Amino acid sequence: MSKRRVPDAVRESAPEPFVACFSLPKLIGWIAGSGIFAAPCLLLVPGLSGSAGPGGVLIGLVGLIGSLFFGGIAAVQTLRLFDRRPQVVIHNGSIYVRPHGDMRIPLRAIKGVHRDAGRLSLTLHKPAKYPIESRHRRFIWRLNGSAARGFFGDVWIWSNQLDHPRDAFLAAIAAHRPLTDFERRLAGISA
């Protein structure tokens, strides 16, 4: 078997690890935005006392639900301000997504990528091999039922909360994905 010389352009060099953490400015924006929506909802809560009549209770209930929802978003984002751990790491042919679980997922296991507003969704060849480990994400998955995989994919990354834009994640996946022997030979022929 003859060994072909692989051109320098095709040779794989180990790219630098891609690490994404929570973005402080983006989180502050989330906190301010959800606070803007929570404040008017809080103004409706006094209607729960019933002093404004029968419709006041319904309005108060809507205000309570809205303030809990938007206030909850603000609270979660405030906690994330202090979490400086890496949330996504792409290195050595694998991806680690902290909110998904502790397992590193090989980049070759990714079947497809879907981009949405602020989110990068990955579908996997065998999703059962890399189950969602965090309770929060399992709850969101179950809440969406049979539409969850189509909407979220198997692994999802909220780039609108992290310190890199969505396209940087795609570029890192492409840079860290190991070439197959066929791809190397093909690149060597065309180089």
C-alpha cells in the first residue's frame, strides 16, 4: 500500500478549544426586558382582593401569573450573572453543552443543525445515546410533547444568552469536526 503525501492545507491541526460562557451584557438585557414586562403585571395584582368587582379578580390573577412568569425569567437570568462556568465547549471532535448534561457528544453524532431566533438546535443520529440530563430541560422537553424534537432538536444552545454569536458556534463545529479518510483524500486530490 503506497502512502500518499497529504498536502499541508489538508493536514489537521488541532484548533483552539471553543468556549462559550454567559454574556453579562446579554443577561442584563434579559433582566431589564423581563422586568419591563413584570412591572405592569404587578400593578394588576391588587385586583385579586375583589375590591374592583368580579372582573378585578380575573385581572388580578392575570397580573399575578404575568408577574410570576416575567419575574421568574428575571430571577433565573440574575442567577446566571454569577455563573462563570463554560456553558458550551467544542474541542477534540466533540461538543459539551452544560445545560444538556455532563456527557460530551461527538461532532460526528450530529445529524443536522437548525437555526432559529437566538437558538441553535442540533439533531443527533442516535439521540437516546445522549439523553437530556438536566431536570429543567427534560421538563421543557416534556411540556412540548411530540413537537419538542422538531422545535428544539435533541440538543439546543441559546446563543442569545452566551458570549458568542450563533454563527460562531457553527464555525467552531466545522473547525473541530474531524475529517473522514474520504474527505482527506478528496481534499488532497483537489489541492
